[in-house]
Amino acid sequence: MKLTRIGLVALGATLAVLVLTTSRAAAHKAKHTPEQLKVFEEIFMEQVKVGDLLFHGDEATQKKLDVRLSRTGMACAMCHPFASDVHPHEFPKFQEQIAEFATLRDMINWCIEKPNEGERIDPDSKAMKALEAYVYWSNKGSSLDPGRH
Amino acid sequence: MDENQRERDELRKELEGGGERPDRSLGVTRRVFLHRSLLAGAAGAATYGWFPLVNTLDLTLGAQAGFKFAWVSDTHLYPRDVNTRFVEKAVRAMKEVQAMGPPADFLIFGGDLAQLGDPVELDLGNDLLKEVKLKKVFIPGEHDWYLDLGAKWTKLFGQPNWTFDHKGVRFVGLDTVSRGPDYWTAKKMTPKERMGHMATLDGSVAGAWAGVGRDQLEWLNRTVSGWPKDRPIVIFSHNPLYEYYPPWNFWVRDWREVQEILKPFGSVTNVHGHTHQVLYNEIGKMRSIGMLATSWPWPYAPTGVPALTRCMTRADPGDPFDGVGWSRLAMSSAGKVENEYVMWRKDVLGEREVDSGCADNVNQILQSRVADREWPYYGAYK
């Protein structure tokens, strides 16, 4: 009798796990609606625009995100129109100027600190993610070529 | 020895300093590299390895004596307390021009003296230019113009287009910046907003602003119409007089009309700024040579680099004196003009693929920016 009760509890627990797992799996397998995709795209493009503004030295956006990317008047786009010559698809790599194996975020911070004489930003900050979004979006279609000098 | 000569000698001694000396076998130095880019088409390509170095132009000067002139442009000065590096580089260029031996007959300043057209910036530039005691002529850049539509610039430097004859050569200065379509009135932009959009090379708001304009084309036509067809013309412009990359206004929109006017002449050389990079092109009998900036180098555009261009070296962003400089241009008594890029710190040309500013970018695909496509425009330098 005792064993039967334990068996029932175990069976119930197993069923509960199965039900939960199945329902979660079903959520993942649900087809994406056009509305969902539009929202995903909008969220991404909003960050691209914020990154575009930062990249072009927009004061209001820097203030809003509490960053100071330059003290020389220079903006990233002045050396990198259309985010050219940034080569996000070549990172990570040994970066000559830093003399270290570096990520794109490392290099963005180097540019902020050295040529632009600005203040380094938190690599996980909203500003960094937005800059990264703009740079990648601008170079969309470029083939991955990590490590290329 | 007069005072000027003594000053030149002292400056030259100081500026040349120690370090590497000319390699006699090549006749070039690493610090001051001659860009003999092409003798003529395929012949130039054949000599690519060892004779790459000068834009050698066959000009018919007859018995006229040779002479030199200097080009400086694109200093993009901010007020002195905002950016000292650009000031340092402009000063260096002016001192080196003044120290040329034999001296240049004149200096052409090719536009973009200021960054945002601020009278403080233009006054600063005007002060720095006083270092050069030679004859000076000026053409405007878009950064000089669009805060007050040229009021301060013309007050300091006069008419933006002009012509003069010198030792058998007709020199023409063109204004390629002031005739931009009005993108500001309907949007009720402030002068600073107007200037901000103009100052954004990869922005779309200012549109195809680079142009010569119908009235100036007529003036150009009148200016050259009486000139003998076999005599040289050198035409200075801020923008290149051909189509390189319109999205960054690396062109003038009416370049075909300019070419048409100059077509009958046997020897036309266009010397231009704006692009901040080594460029060389030929269309018909017109040759175009792109000048370095003193401020910073632009990357080569994703398309449209002329096939005759030998690309400059990849600049080191950690060295503010790399990838920038000015030019000595010499017109010899033998009838040739040579352009000598004076780039600081490094060789001018990227001889190997890994060092070339063009080859470095072959693996990138780019698209134009997005934030300035919407109204009200973002990022308008409020």
C-alpha cells in the first residue's frame, strides 16, 4: 500500500515534468507571426539608430546614455564613413595598436580613448551594444574573416 | 644672405632633422615619398614596381623656366582649445611650405580650412597661413561655407573663383562648394544645423551639393576660350572634377560639362582636395591628382576608385601624423609637372596588399547610414 502511494506520487511528478517540458517545447515550436518579426526588427533597428547617432557624435544621445565619446570634436564617422574601415567581421584578432588579442568592443574603446580622447565605456553598456549594432548593420553582408589583419 | 633665405635654411635644417636619408638608387626617401604614379597608361603599369612615384604630366611650357608651387588643404580646424592636433599639423605644413628650397612661387590653399565654418576657426586658419610669406591663393571647401554661406570666408579670402597666368601656365581656381541645393529653408534649419549636415560626409540630408553651376561653367568657358589649345591649364578645385563616389560627394555633379569645356585643350591638370587620400585619374586629356589632408585621411570609398590610382598605405590611427600631409608641385623647364606628396612618418603608397588602403577593404560590404533618413533628422549637431 505504502509502495503504491509512493509509486503514484512518482508517476504524478513524472507526468508533471512531461507536461511542463512539452508545453515549453510547444512554445518554441510556435510559428513566428509577421507581427513578432516586425517587433524583433524594430528593436534591432532602434539600436542601430542609437548607434548611428553615437557614431556620428550626437550630443543629446551621448548625454542620455551618460557617455563622452570624444573631446577633440572628432566623431567615429569622421574616419569611418558608412562605418567603413572598421571591419567588424575581422574580429577577434591581434590588434596592432593595442598589442593584444582583441574584440571589436576592445577596439571601439581604443578609438574612443586614443584618437578621440574620450572616456572609455563599459563593454556591456547600452552605448557599446548600440555602437556594435550600427557597425555590424553597416557592414551587413561582409563575410566573416576573423583574425585578418 | 637675406633674412628670408636665412629663415628658410634654418627651418629646412630643423624640419629635415636626422633619421633616414634619401636612397640614392631610388631618389626617394621614406619620409618624403614621390608619387610618380603614371607616365602614361599601360607604360605606367609596366613600371609599376620601380617607377611608381610621380604623377608626371607632359606640359608644353616651351622655353619658360620651371617653377614650384605648394598645395595645402583640409586642415579642418576647430577652435584652438578644442583640438590642438589639427593646429599642430597645419602649423607644420605651413612651416614646411615656407622652408621649401628653392621656394615655391605660390601656395594654393585648397579648402576646408575650418571644420564647422565658425569665424573663430577661419580666423585661426588665417593666422596660421600668415606663416607662409609667399603669394597665396584660396578656394573654399564646404566646411568653410555653410554656417554663414560664405560671408566670413569671402571677407578673409575674397572671390572664391579666379584665374591668373604664371610663366606660361593658366591657373584657374574653381568654387565647387557654394552652389548646393537649398536643403535648409523648408526644414527651418538653424545655420548650425545646416552646417552640421554639410559637415557629415556620409550624411544624406545635404544631398548632391558639390557642383560648379551654370553661371560658373559659363565663366570657365570665357576664361579659357582665348587660351592657346596647346598651352597648359592647371585647374584647382576642392572636389574632384570627375565621378568617384557621389554618396560622399567625391565628385561634382556637373563634371561632364567641365570636361566638355576643357576638352579642346591638350594639357589640363586638375589638382583637388576633399578626398583626403592619394588619387590619380585621367579622363581624356585631363589628369586629376588628389591631395592629402593635413587633418586626417579618409578611407577609400567602397566603389569608384580610379583604376589608375595606386592606393596609399593604410594609415595608423594611433599616429596623428600618419596618412596626412601636403604637396609640392613642380613644373620643370622640360615641360613636366611632378607632384610630390609630403606625407609625414610613413611611405605614401601601400606597395603590398596587406599595406594598401584599398586592398585592406576588399572584404567589406557597406550600406549607407540610417538615422538621418527620418524627419525630424537625428544627429544634426544641435
